[in-house]
Amino acid sequence: MSEQINVSASPHVRSRMSTSRIMFYVIISLLPASVYGIYRFGFNAALLIAVAVATSVLTEFVYELIMKKPKTIGDFSAIVTGLLIALNLPPDATWWMAVIGSVFAILVVKMLFGGLGQNFMNPALAGRCFLVICFAARMTSFSYDGVTSATPLAIIKDGGSVNLMDMFMGRIPGTIGEISTVLLLAGAVFLIATGIIDFRIPCAYLISFVLFIGLFAGHGWDITYIAAQLCGGGLMLGAFYMATDYVTSPITKPGRILFGISCGLLTGLFRVFSSSAEGVSYAIIISNLLVPLMERITMPKCFGKGGEI
């Protein structure tokens, strides 16, 4: 026989898209919101971003050096984690909070579970939630133009009114990277157009969230209220940049839709019925924990006899 057949393990669908290229595109998509956050909040925002990114990369490098594992900092995943942690920090946070959050995200959530591809929840969100638990007052204090004030979501929850255009453009208090809806959407369009993220998760997330808000928030289908909820807080940052994380979201297409619905319903539940005005981080993390179940019930059956799993 002159022909040789190469037998290899699945998956058999190949792609030229490497991990480093995917992470690089994510970084590019986050640059507009990051630069705007620095422009709005000044030097401390730039410092937090630099410290979080540097700490994430250094933590991963040192762990792999001590444990004598292959170096993986070249895949840029640690940079993405550090950047997302910084973008989820209040602009007045101290540099050591960025260090603590980054070390927890990389060391505890990522590396101790085996590194990239083995973590069971989004590291950046885990780092943020850890900081909220440890430093609640610091993590919920926001300022804008040097004045500490409530976020638009907190104002809405107390029955006040907000300026939708300011929320859309980013002229509001909030974390460094969540304030400008238009720039986050621009980055999201880039990720969808390049095939980096699947539209199913963010679409299912936002649609289910809108339905929950319309049914249970007590404002009916008030367009202004719903738009403010969509533009406020970390919803856009979470829906397009963290819920779509390859490792912690389902691999099946129906599972991704189910995952998005779970995130949307939980976010609505937290925002409407809890004492907090936010809820994106906990909604995504809880949904991360449900991913194995979602994949199990949406995994297609094998073709042929004995196809039941």
C-alpha cells in the first residue's frame, strides 16, 4: 500500500487561530475602553492597569518557574486576566488591591487548577469577587471628576433618574472599564466579526436579562429604564468579554444559549431583588459552575446503535 493514513485524536477540525492570537485580539478589543478609562480617571487608572497586568504575568511566571512547568506567559492569557481585573476596579482603588486580586485570580483560580484550560470559573471575575468580599467599602466607592457619588444603577434602584446619553458615552462614575457602553460595544463587534466570540452567549444573556427586567422589576416595559439597566454597571463588559470565556463557557451551541440565559436571569434576579444594584460577576460565576451540567444535557448523542450517553 502506497498510501499512509494518519490516525490522530479528536478534535479533527483545525484552525489557524492560536491561543496567543485570540488573546491578542481580546486585548485589542479592550483598548478603547481602557484608554477612555485612563482619560476619564487619570493616572491612578493607568497605574492600576499596569500593576494588575504586571502582577498577573509575574505570578504565572514565578509559579511555573517554582513548579518547573513549561512557561505559558507567551499566550497572553495572563495579560487579558490582569487587564480585566483592572477594568473591574474602581478608579480610586489602591495599587495593592490590584496586586491581591491578580495574585488570587492567577494563582488560586487558574494555576492551582492546572493552568489555562483547567480553571472552573473566570479568573478575573473570581479576583474581583474576592476583592469585593475582602474590601467591600473600597470596591463599592466610585468617584467622577473628583467627586464621590452613587453609580447610575444605585440611583435607579433608589428611584432616581439618570442621563442615558451620559451612560452610553461614559460620563458617569463606575469601574475603570465599564463606563463607556459605546466603546465596549465597538470592541464586541470587532470580536464577533473576527470570530473570536460566539454571538449566542451575549445575545441570550442580554435578551433574557431584558425579559426578566421587564417582567419583574416593577417598571413594566419602560424603554428608558431597560436601556439604563443595559448601559449601567458591568453588564456589557461581562456579557461580551467574560461570559464568553472559552474555558468556562459550554462547548455546545445549545449549551451556550442556556448559559447566556442563566447569566441573564441571575443578573436580573440580583439587580431586582437583592440589596445590591449590581450582580453581573456573581451571575457569571454561578453559571460557570453549572457549565458541566449544561454540557451534559446538550451534548449530541452518538450516531448509530448504542448512541445513548
